[in-house]
Amino acid sequence: MSAPLEAFGFVPAIAIAYALWTKPSRAHVAAAAAALALIVAAFVTPLQQYATHTFLWAHLLQNVVLAEWAPALLAVAVPHEQARRIRVPMLPALVVWIATYFVWHLPWLYDVALHHQHTLLHVEHLTYLLAGLALWWPVVHGPESSGTKAAYLFAAFVLASPLGLLLGLIPRAIYPYYVHAPRTWGPSPLHDQQIAGVTMALEQAFVFFAVFAWYLHRFLQDESRDPELFSAQRRDQRAVRRT
């Protein structure tokens, strides 16, 4: 098995760029290290073999690492003073992230990528990482109010959750690559798909709801301290958009 580009290409490139571009604190470095460790763990452990040869659940777990967990940590890892130089609008970021998830999970494209593991599959994984970073960037570094960020995260969850639910509820296996994959142990192709879908839906519910709840709590605290704060922030945001 060849060395996975995600672990031995993406990770060093991110680490070098991070070291050259940022001036992080120890907490920022810890977040970056955690993100890179997650990517390495997803691609140098047996999970990589399972994902590329046998089980859909393993591949979806890799996708979640690249599209959600690692990008969130990478966004947190960038000091706010530097990150605010880069503006990522919420709506385009959300659209790109949702489109990336759904397009790559189309059965025919999913299979084509798995049959081209040294080329197209790496493109798929890179787009997950970039789309995920775009999704989390305005949450961590955007000027929007906590209430707006809470609504954004709720929208992300509502729009993404049907994918996992569909995979969990469809009564037949829809990815030929995994239907015909040789199995000496583990679930059948249909049960594999159901496990993958349910796990994905539960993971998104936990992650997005947890961050949504945190920003909603911040918003309610701000409102209780100053009822005019939200209105003022809305006026400031409109002024920024006009400039």
C-alpha cells in the first residue's frame, strides 16, 4: 500500500504554511497539532485500508475528519488578529460546503473516485478540507453576532443531515464499489451503509448542536446584558456590506 497523500502530503504542506504564516500561541499550536494528528490517524491507521477496500463507514469517517473536525481545529488554530484579514462570507461558504458533501456522495462519482485512488480521490479529499475550512472560518473569525453564527450552524446541520439519514434509510446498498468489495468479516454492504449513514447523522447532530448551543448561549447572555446589542450589531453588519 502506497503512502497516503493526505498524511504525507497535505499534513506537511499545512504544517509548513502554518509555521510560515502564523504567529500562534501555545493554545493555537495545540489546535493545529490536533487537526493534523486527526488527519494522520485517519490515513495511516487500518482505517485507510478499510476505507479504500472494504467498508463505507470507514470512508465516511475519513470524510468527516476532513470536512468537519480537522477544518474546525485549523480555523481555531489561526490567531484572530491574522485571520480577520481574510473574510469568508457565510452564505457562499455554506453553499460550497453542502454542495461538496452532496456532489461527492453521488454514487457514480463516489465509485469513480474510489477507482482512481491515486488521483481523483485525493482531489475529493482536498475539496472536503477546503470546503470545511471555508465553513468554519466565519464561525471562528467572522464579525457576525453570536445569534447569526448560531443560526448559520443550525442551517448547516439541517441542510447536511439528510445525507446521513438517506444513507441510513435507503433499503439497498447504492455504492457498487462497496457492494462488490471482498469481505471476510464485518457487516453486509447494506448494513455497512446503514451504519455509515446513522453514524454520520449522529456525529453531525452532536458537533453542530454543541457549537450551535454555545453560540446561542453567548447570544442570550449578550441580549440579557444589553437588549440593544443585537440591533446595533445588525446595523454594523449592514454598514460593512455597503462599504
